[in-house]
Amino acid sequence: MKLQNFFKFLLFIFFITFSYTSFSKDNINDRYKKLTLELRCMTCQNQSVYDSDSDFAKNIKKIVKEKFKEGLNEKEIKDFLTKRYGEYILLKPYFSSKNLLLWVFPFVLLVLSMLIFIRNLKKN
Amino acid sequence: MKKVTLLLPLILLITVCLFFLLFILFEKDPNNPPSVLLNKNLPLFSSVNLYNDKEYLASEDLKDKYTLINFFASWCAPCKAEHNLFFEIKKEIPDLFIFGISYKDKPSDSKKYLKQEGNPYSFVGVDQEGKIAFEFGVFGLPETYIINNKGKIIFKHAGALTKKIIDDEITKLF
């Protein structure tokens, strides 16, 4: 009976360890995919690092994997890369005062168009 | 006429926004994005000499002199196109320390390449894994940087140098 319990315990430990490692591996893989999809392959034409097989993309993929393994989060890895390659490496630039017009301009146009549209509707 | 007057603020706003957009995008060549390292300190690195594996050159060694750093490889065709220009730069600016870094290239291939094309470099470093290039934000070969005597990066060019770039941009820095 004791031996049976011991084996049950072993099986339980094995199950927990296996689930944890496969979950964390999947988690890293998902985060890796998400992040590399947001990074620009600087030697390609409008391709993300994830989609590219270029030497540059391979290098960045390797670095991203290493940094995740070191325990850095997405923001820290992005900062690490932008320190060297600038914001150009991000397919979606940061929201900053420098990029304010780029982010706000479509909304300004939308609001203006709506105002003109409402005004014309009222007139008619 | 009334319609035009009504739409005038909108036309004005769009013109102003377009002007700003053009200003933001002006001179932003997607093939040659601006380097974030410009006007910043030289990244820390240490590189072994291609011809002597006991000799190293570190970033600290470059802080008291003007240095041109060129990333090249024997397998890179544009590097070959600009190679002879470094002899001209050497002639025009004799005090400039020209530091060539062999990027992801076999040392034997780099040696063969420099034997064939001539060696314009004051020191040839090796960066087989691309770690030094990564610190500089290199994304394609060739790339050239100029560091001033205070250790700051004052010039960067991605792609092959031309005589025009040397005359218009590089010689003006000295």
C-alpha cells in the first residue's frame, strides 16, 4: 500500500512538473510570437521579424528568445532594442509627444468630418 | 463662394496638418533610418585583432582620437564597391584612425579579401557573432560611423559610401 502511495506521489510530481514546464514553454512561445510580430525587419519590405527569414530577423529572434529566458518582459525587450535601432524597429510606434500628430491626426479628421456632416444634415 | 468660406477653416487645418506630416516624414528614407546613437557615446565593446588574436581594441581606446568605424565582410558586394574610398579618406585625413570590423565573416576569408583589395584600416577587428554590430544598431552591410575625440558618434551611414558622401559630409566634419 505504501509503495502504491509512493508511486501515486511520483506520478503527481511528474504531472505537475510536466504541466508547468509545457505551460511556461507555451507561454514564452506565445509572448515571443506576439513580440516578434510587432517588430520590423529592417532589411525587408514591410515584414515583421516573425515573418522574415533574413539574417537580421534571425538575429533579433535569437535575442528576443534570450531576453525572455533572462526574465525580461515585452516592454523591457522593446526598450533594449529601441536603444540600438530606434523606434523604427517597432511596427507600431510608441505614443509620445513626438508621434502625437501621427496618432491624433486621423481622429481630428474624423471629428471634423462628422461635424461637417451633422451641420449639413441639420441644414437639410 | 459661401461654400468655400464655410470650408476654409477645414482646408486650412488640413493644409497645416499636411505640412506637419511632411515635416515629420521629410528625409526619412526607410532604407536608411536615422541612428539613435548619433550624438551619443560610443557603445562599450572589445574586439580582437584579425591578424593577432592576443591584441584587442576596446571602446575606451578610441576616446581620444577621431575614428572611422566600418563594418564589412568578404561576402558583402557593396563593401567591395566602397573599399577603395577608404584609401582616399586615409590620404585626405591622415590623422583619422580607420577601424574596420569584419562582420560575421571567417577570419581566413577576411584576410584573403584584404589581401586582394588592399588593407586601408589602421586596425581590423573581428565580430564573428555580430555582437559589436548589434550594439551599434547595424542592420545591413556596409555601415560606417565616425566617432569624435570625445567618444561621441557624429556620423552614421548605412550602405556603401560614395565620393559625394565623403566630400559633402565626411570631410566637413574635420
